[in-house]
Amino acid sequence: MVRLKNRYLLVNILYPEATALPSSKVPDVVAFNQPTTDDLTPQLLIKAVREAVLELFGDYGSGAIAGSLMVKYLSPATSTFIIRVTRAHYRMAWAALSMMNTVPVKAGKKCVYRVVRVSGTIRKAEEEAIRRAREMMLRAKRELGDQSAASLESILGKPKDNRPVAVDSEVLMLDASDDDPADYSSNDDG
């Protein structure tokens, strides 16, 4: 039996036009990585990617990714999602994401889709998403300076279970295996 080989693309949605956050006290990192609307669903996202692939690569591209394209994770709070696509055609999905420029909802905002990690396993993509979310919170805390976690809650909102946002000063550690440049770029499809 043949194992189907997939690639998982970790994608951030960035908002270069930070007009939705009028306060000048908002850190730049938070304004650029602001939360996405809750109206964005995995179905809308897949539909938009398929339309972009069809526009760029025609019927061949649309048929090539049709069976394998799937949203595995979507977080509007961090504007992050993970999509799965076959290993042979992940570059088509990547190109389509690079050409998309709005959030696929009614009256969607202008945005940029940035593929930050291509992985062979969903586990590594999830670990990278968690690492990046922590790193963004620490950068926002540094930019806020002496202000407390309450100011971060006012910017990012409280969690649904009304727990306070945890802001800790721990240092992030990376495994040597996660920092391997061979994981990020490869000349072959392997």
C-alpha cells in the first residue's frame, strides 16, 4: 500500500494597513498581527485558495489540488492557519496564497498571506505556530514596556473563559533540530 505524502503549510495573515486600531499605544507588532474576523471559516478559506489556484494554474492546478486541499487548523485570534496539500503540488497552493490579498469574507480587509513554515508533519507545523504566538506576545510585552497584562487584554481581548492573559518572562528555547536550515528550504520535493 502506498502512503500519501502531504505537506502542511503554516500561514499567517498580516494586516499592513493598521487602520482598525486607532490607538497610538498599540504596539506595531500587535497592529500588524491583529486578530482576524470570526466570520472567516475553513470552508471560505479553502474556496478562496481553490479560486486563486484556478486563476493562476487553470484546470490543471485546480484538479491537482482538489482532492488534498484541507484546512487542518484555523485560529482567528492569532490570524494563523495550517493547510494540508499533496507534496507534489504544495508550491501551487503557496503561490496562490501569495497572490491573495483580501480576507475571503464579505467586505474583507486587505491583507497579506505569509507562509512561514512548510512541514512534512502537522506536529512540527503546530509546534511552530505555538512558538510564533509566544514570541509575538513577548515582543508585544517588550514594546509596551512597563504596562501590565491588563493592557494586553484590552488590545487582544480576554479569553472566552474570562481567565487573565498569562504574560510571563520566560526565555524561549529552541531545539537544535528545529533550527536546521535543511527543514526550511529544499531543492527537491522530498
